[in-house]
Amino acid sequence: MELVSRKGAVQQHPQPKEGDPSRATRPTRNADLSRGGKDPNQHATSPLPKHLRMKHPKEYEPRMKESTDSSQNTATPGGHSIVNTKKAATVDSNTIIKSEDTAVVGLITDNNEKSYLKEVEDLTRWCQDNNLLMNVSKTKEMMVDSGKKEGSVPPTPLYQQLLSFALPDLPPQRCGGGSFSSLSDDSEEARARYLYRQWVGLGLTDVHMSNHTVLLSLPGSTPNTITDRSTHQCFLPNGIPCDQRGPNDLPKHKFPYAAYSAIGSLQGEVVDVQYASVDDLRRAKDRLNLTNQIAVVKLGQAPLLYKLSLLSELGFGGVLLYIDPCDAPPDRHTWHQAFRVTLNPGGNPAIVEVSREAGGSLTSLLVQPISDFLAKTLLSSTSTGQGDSCIPLAMPPNKERKKITLTVGNQLSYKKIYNVVGYLKGRRNPDRYVLVGSRHDSDQGGGASAIMNQLIAALTEQTKQGWVPDRTTVFCSWGGSALGNIGSYEWGKVSKH
């Protein structure tokens, strides 16, 4: 096994000579693992301790179980160095062989794998105790039985067993919760306080909750609308007529909208610019006057903010965004589904110069996501289908372009967002950090928070048994993520100082 040492010394052991039993051909298959870095002929800087010398393998029965593992044999930051080393087996029925990679070979008798699995666990502990890093993502495990015909069963990853060893199953009461459905108050502050109590209850002793006042762009009191001026038909972003919306059909916090869009009302003709690529826009510019018109744009092929910058330069006044059914997964039906996007590339928009000049908006364009059904209606498209037979939405040639009124009533206000941050102190490198982040401002429930709580529960359970991480682990649950990773940006800005 090629292992990374954090002590700074380079150790290397003599390679087995020809004829050494450790190099004998065996009916096993090693993982195909990469190597490189240190010269294999480099001399050791210190003598090899006895307990690291190779134990010669014994003769085994035909059926064996073998694991191979490798770590990247390259220089690492922070003064790390490369170690080629061997560890003696702890059970007579097992051996540890070092050639290109390290192989743990165990004799399986009567389907009893306890000794073999214990050897793997001992090797894992030994690596941790000696500051060595196993490249478990490239570890493979296989069974060899010469009494059976050759099969085609591929090796399976062993790192799942290593993870189950490191993070054992926990009783339900230790897993913690993450669902916010039990909260009577569904505000972000209530969610953050709930997570704070959860983390403290799971055993984290250093937990902090902070708040930051930032500029948020939220849906208005009524949905944004698109009105066909020729028929005076008003549509909601999902394509349903405005007069058919019931009072409880779509709550305010789920209105489709583009956060930090410009606000107001605009009359113009719809222009089909497909994906708003440079070629698409050049063709549109050659044919039409684009000033204060409303572009109908498919998501995909280029970043949204890049597309919006091109549309703004060409003089468009508004943009309707949609997902072409041909671009959606076959099993996903988005016919009457609009969505939400944010135009914030990250951080608190209040400090952005263009935001201050535009009264809090991050673009001069009125931007609104719509369903593909509404896009089809506005483009007078005859395209249908999904999957292999799908025909992309497009306005037919020589078709009269619809004149519409786009109304965007988003609300801008300064509000507090909340971050919850907990620390699990490291032992050897407490001033180096591993960040584990999630968000608690999602409208999709508390799935990410539940996973975070499970991870915290597993690690704090290990600390009760004496385990301490090498580096400090920082658990972070961010607020304002849906509007442009605002919470994490603010935390990073404060932590930098």
C-alpha cells in the first residue's frame, strides 16, 4: 500500500527479490491503480522498524479473499511526503503482500470472513495511528475460488465497508431530525434556531448562530403576469389563465419569479431567440428591431447571466425563460411548471454598484420564468412530443409575432438571514479546516439538514469512544442560499478577518 505520511520523513522498504514467495503468481486480480512521484530507488532516511517488515505469505487453500489498495504516490502540500511501507498480518490465516500495491489476502474457511474483515479494520486503524492516508476510492475487493469456473463478476469497492466501519449505524434517537414540518413558524430564523438546538443535542459543544442584514428579492403579493394584447387574455407564468387561479392554488412563497429582476410593466413583441447564442442573436438582429422587445429564451447551452448581458446590450426590455421539453429528462413532465431563478452571482446584492443604480435590481431587464406550455402558446409553435420524437419549440417562419404585456412585481427589502456553524475540534491540525455545508432556506423540506444531522450524530458518537479528527471539522447550514449563496458569502467575508 502506498501511503501518505504527515510526519515529513520518507521511508521505503526493499522490494522482494525474484523467487520471494510474496511475488508468486496467485489466482487474484489487483486493482488498476495509478502511481507516480518519488523515485522508487530513493534510499530510506531511517531504518525499518521490525513491526513494519514483511511477513512472508503461507501456502493457502484455493479460495482466498483479497483486497488491494493504493494511495497517490505524489508530493503533497503542507510538507507531506510519500511512504512505501508494509504491515504484518495479525492473524495466521491472513497475510499482507506488497508488490505494486498492497494486498490483504485472507483464507476463508466455511464462509467465515471474521478474521479477514478484522484484518482490514486493523489495517485501517494502523494507517490512522501512523499518520498514513489510504486511497480507499481505488480499493477493490474480490473473491477467488479455483473450484469454480471462471466468471465475469467485477471487483466491488471496499471503501463502503471502510465507511461503515468509520460511521457505524446509530440508534434512531441519535440520528437527529432535519425535517422542518413540525415547526409552527416556518421562517428562516425558526429553522436556524431549530438546527442550533439539534446540533447541541447531538453533542457539538461549539455551535454558533449568526445573522446578517442583506437585500432580498422576494415574490410580490400577487403573481407576475403575461397578457396577450390581441385577445386581452392574462396568463400566469405556468400558463394557466389568471381568472382560473383559485385562492389556494399557489401560495405566495412558491410563486415562480426571477430574483433581482427589474420591476415594472413592459409592452413589446415576443422574439424567439432560441438559446440566445451569439448566432441566434445575430440572426434576430439582422431581421428585427429589438429595442424594448421581449425575448423568449430557452435555458441551456450557456450561462444565464451571460445570455442576459447579451440581450441587454442588444436593447431588449424583457426576457421570458423556459425549458424546452426536448431538453428535459424523458420522465419529467414540465408542461405547466414554471420555476425560480436568481440573477445574483453570489453575495449580498446591496453592495453591487449596478444594484444601487437600479434600485436593488441586478439587471435592467424584466425577467420572468414561464412554463413550456406558455412558451408554446406565445410562439404559436406546433412542436410536440418528448424524448426521441421530440421537436424543439420554435416560432414558425413568417408567423405574426404576438404583442404582450409583461408585469413583474417582485419586492425588494432588507431582511436578516441566519447561519448556523458548529465546530468539531481537530487534534493534530486544529487550525486546518474541513467544511461541510448545507442550506436550510429551501422550499423543498429539510432533506439536506437531515443528512447533516446524521453526519454530526455519527461523528460525535465516535468522539465518545475516543476518536478525534485530525483537522477541525466545520459544519455549516447557510441562509439565503436560494438567492445567490448569500449566507456563505457573508460568513466567509467575516471569517477572512
